[in-house]
Amino acid sequence: MFGNASLIVVGSDIAEAGRICEQLEGNLTGCVYSHTGGADDPAYDKLAPILRQKVGRLLNDKMPTGVAVSPAMNHGGPYPATGHPGFTAVGIPAALRRFAALECYDGVRANRLPPLLQNKNPSGQTWRLIDGKWTTGDVK
């Protein structure tokens, strides 16, 4: 389907919600609305990793908008959200990207981000592109 579409499914508990997420096919985005004070972080911690494998862009507490043209953004997700992997372009970097799972986090709270994406560089040695500049420093 191309264009705006939403699917809202209500699970009776977290276990059922997890089983529902496991059945999803690849999608461009997935949105998780949760308690802003963190009261449901244990539930989020169970569901987000499942949903993360099903979407190209994981959003927290907001609806998806158009994609921004920036190094951090991707417009894709697992098949069938994007083209069939057999029809990818060849060469570098397209051939490498064919086998990579690009991930984008949009509005995800800092404590929910993977360590590599948090403000503090976990090793102090990993190069990251921040505000258009490569650095091993922390985000200030």
C-alpha cells in the first residue's frame, strides 16, 4: 500500500501484544505510545526489540511524518516495506546495504536508545557523525 495507512491492534496483555508484533511484516515505521514518566518501561523493553526487527524507523510518542534528508534518516524497512532484495542495485555501497538492516530512531527517549546512540560515547573511541561532523566525543 502506498500512502497513509494505519493499523491499530489492541492486545489483552503484553504477551499478546508481543505475539502480534511478531506476526507483522516489514514496515517503514512503527510507533509506540507510552507513559511519559516511564511507568511502562518494562512493557516497552519487551515490545520494542520485537518491533525494531519489523520496521525501518521506530518512533516513540509521535506519528510518522515525511522523512528528513539527513545522514541519520532512512526510508526503508524489512521486506515488503521496501523493494524485494533480489532487485537491489549492485556495486558499493548499494551491494553492502542490501545485506544491512538500517535502523532509525525518531523521538526515542535517551534511556531507550542503544548505547552507541546515546549522548555518551560508550567506548570513547567509536567515530560518530554528529551535526555533520565526525567525532569520537560525547554529544553535548
